[in-house]
Amino acid sequence: EGRFEETFGLGRKGFPPPQRRFAQAALSDLLGGVGYFHGRSLVQSPLQERPVPAPDAALFTAGFHQLLLARWDPALSREVIAHWLDLMNAEGWIPREQILGEEARAK
């Protein structure tokens, strides 16, 4: 709670306790949604008739929540963004949300 108040200052901004607890729960849900995936995705190439497997890759991601994540934990946000950039393909596409691996693709 102390770190949350120090980071976001909702108490000193006048937010009542129920709203501060709600904000803490929302941040907790966001952090619980951070995921690590490893495997191959399928990509469509203009040179191939059907999608082909990409090389094995790792993806550590938190979706589109980088502004909030960066405020809470800048190092964690930088690590997520680094994973996105590591997956950039030759055309500049960054597959920051994807299914990797046979088990995930089977679902």
C-alpha cells in the first residue's frame, strides 16, 4: 500500500479508500496478466502458399499496459518491450501478442 501511494499518490489526490482499493486491485490484475511464452508461431510469407513455422522464440508480455507498468516497475516494462523488439521481423512487424508452441496452438 505504501509503494502504491508513493507511486500513484491517490490518497493525497483525494481519492477515497474504496477507490484506492479498486485501483490497487486493477494493478494487481494487470501484474497477474503478465505472461511468458516460448515456442514457434505460424507466419504467412508471400513466398509460401501456407503459413510456415517461425524460429523458436520467447515472449514476455503484458499487452498494451506499458504506461501503467512502466510507472509501477520501469525495469519490468523495459524487459517486456525488449522482448517485443527481439521479435520484430524484417518488415518491422512486432508480434507482441501471439500464441507460441504446439500446446497453445492446439487450444
